[in-house]
Amino acid sequence: MPFGKSTRVQLVPAALRPWYSFDPIDCGGGLSSSSASVLAANRGSLAFLADLCYFKTRSCRRRKGSGRGLRGGAGTMLWLVRLSGLCSAAMVMVVLSPSFQSFPPAEAIRSSHYLRTPGGRYHRVAAVSDFADRYGFRRAPSFSNAADCEVPSANGTSVCDPSLVHIAITLDEEYLRGSIAAVHSVLTHARCPESVFFHFLVSQPGLEPVVRSAFPGLRFKAYYFDPDRVRGLISTSVRQALEQPLNYARNYLADILERCVRRVIYLDSDLVVVDDIAKLWRTGLGSRAVGAPEYCHANFTKYFTPRFWSDQRLAAAFAGRRPCYFNTGVMVLDLVRWRRFGYTRQIEQWMEVQKGGEAPGGPGRIYELGSLPPFLLVFAGHVAPIEHRWNQHGLGGDNVKGSCRDLHAGPVSLLHWSGSGKPWARLDSNRPCPLDHLWAPYDLYGPAVA
């Protein structure tokens, strides 16, 4: 390998450099004492190895300039190769330790492409295009506000800008394609797309650069949701996807988002918006903390087990209410009221009742689905009604077969593939349902179509 005059040897493989450069202390804290100890212990080793390898390489370059260089004999070359291999192996051993690969347990991860090395210098993480290539997403067209949009305030780059429309959505590898399409649809139909701020809930690293590559001008922030926060409360469900901890992150939005965020629209990852999202944002909630389309014709009793309805103490939860089914994949949340009444804890308490009932010797489960029933127990009958056009749900069929379904009667502002059938999977298998073709224009996965 030739050595240029200004080349510093990079012994750590490119795919691993972001982890080698990563300094959890700069990302919001929250390190355990053991992780911090390992980090402190390894910093010196990394710095020593890097400096040693660089010193030896620099020495070779000096010898080359004096006429000896790498031509000083096969022994010198063999020695250099062995040293390089030793340094690389040592660095990789350190990099691959669990302490360095653990995701920082902070509530919020700041948007940044720069990570600090042990030496104190800042280096750019692998280019976002590298991440885009890994996941195969192409860049969306740019979007601009219409002339009559409200001008952002002086602190327009802040999440606390009162002129912003706030949207929360989860990001994970399994549903990443759906999340990217959902964002694309919002921007496509928003009159003021530059005034929309996305809050992404994540439980794994490496997805934020994908978003920034697909949407370079997007206003967003990624927040880490610790799966252990809810894992012990989750009971088995009719579909494994409903048991994923990130599916419960919506319960904690009032705790995770900044206190200045007073309202947020929560969207699932398997939907597309075909109307201006600002219309949904302006929906009045009155004295309610949750706004959603309600479906009072649905058989509400089926969402809970006979054991629940036979226990008067449990069934009394709906006393004085007229509970109706609503889908939690599209909601407008008043976070101020949510925090005031402690609704997160109320949801957790019902999940604890469920876990206690399904335990060995327990009285039995009170529901079979995932995150929906606890929401119904707390909010059903106390929901601000929103037009049905904002959640044409059920397009993914049921939770088992995922069969094709038609739209409900009436206008459409949002298409939602709730159920087990997802449009990207059916399109890829060449067995799409007719309505799946309405999702396809927002899909950014794969090469551009000529």
C-alpha cells in the first residue's frame, strides 16, 4: 500500500470507525458505572495503539524520504505488516466490546453527525450516503413552504418553536420502509412542510442518518426509548409484532418529549397521509387529552376477555362512560393535560393487572391484544372525536391472514394498513391488494424508477 505525504494510516475498518470514535458521555449521559469504567480504561489503550501505529508509519515515511523507505528490505516490510495487523486486531477487540456497542441510555439523542474521539478531536461519522446505501433508500424531492405559511419565529430551529406542527413516529429496522413512506407522504401533502417537526422514537442506533439522507432538510430529533422500561409489563399477544417494546413508546411521549411540546400527533409506521397534516393538527380537543376517530358501532366487548367483564370491580372502569373503540395508530395528544393527570402511570397500572392475571395461579388475562386495550381502559368514552377520514384503518386485514379490504365510505385523508398485511411486503411478493398501489408512490426504497 503506498503512503502519501499527507496520509495518516486508518487501521480501524471503515464500518467500525463510528463506534471507535463514539463517546457516550457527549450524548446525554446515563452511562452505568461499569460502562463508564470500561470506557475510561480503554481510552488510554486506544490512544496508545493509534499513536504507536501512526508513529511507526510516520517513521517509515521518513526513511523513505532518506532513500531507505520501504525498500530497506523484505524484513522491514514484513515487520510493518505484522505491526499493522497487531494494531488493527487490538483496536477491533476493544471496539467490539459490549460496552462500546451499547446504545447510550439517554432519553433523547441529539441530531449530530460528529462524534468525539478519545483524543478530543471531532470526526464526522461515515457519510450519510453510506447508511442510505446500506438500507437502499433514495432521496426525496425537496419541499418548501407556501407563500402564505407562517414565518418561523426567531428560534425557528428549536423544537420549542410555537409555529411548528409536531409529529411522533417510531423507527425500527422492520418497519423502517413504512416510516420513511409515512414521512414522505406528510411532506408531499403539507402546505407548510418546513413547519413540520418530526420526533422519532428509536431503540437501536444507525437509523437517524437514513432519515437525514432521504430528507436532507427535515426538521427532526431522535429519542431513545429504553425497551427495558416496558418489557416487564408486556404480555403475549395474538401477533408477535404487537409485543415489541417500541410499540408501547407512545405511552411515554409526555415523558420523553420536551416540556415545551404541548401537543403532538402520533402516527403509526404503516400509513400514508394524503391531506394537509395541519388540518389534523388544528383539531380541537376541548377538555380531552386524546383525540382520535371513534367507531361506536364496533363490538367493544370483544377487546376484553370474559374474565374482565365478569369481574364487577374491573368492568366498573367504564362506569359512567359510553366507551367506543378507537385505533391508537393515529392520535392527537394534549401532552400538558396528559402530564397533569398522570395518564402514563394509569396505563401501566392496567398492564400490571394483565400481567398479574396471566401469571401462574393468577385469575386470568383481561385482554388478548397488545398496546390497545390499556389505552381503551383509560380513555374510551373520554376521547375527543375526530373525523373518520383521518384514519381509514384496517387495510392490512386481520391480525392473522392479512386479507385485502376496501375503504370505508366517505372522504379519505389518511390510509392506514393496520393488521398483519403490510403494503411493502405484499408488493414485493407480487401479490398486492388493490389499495396497496396507493401506498407505492410514497415508497423511497430501492433505485429510482425511470
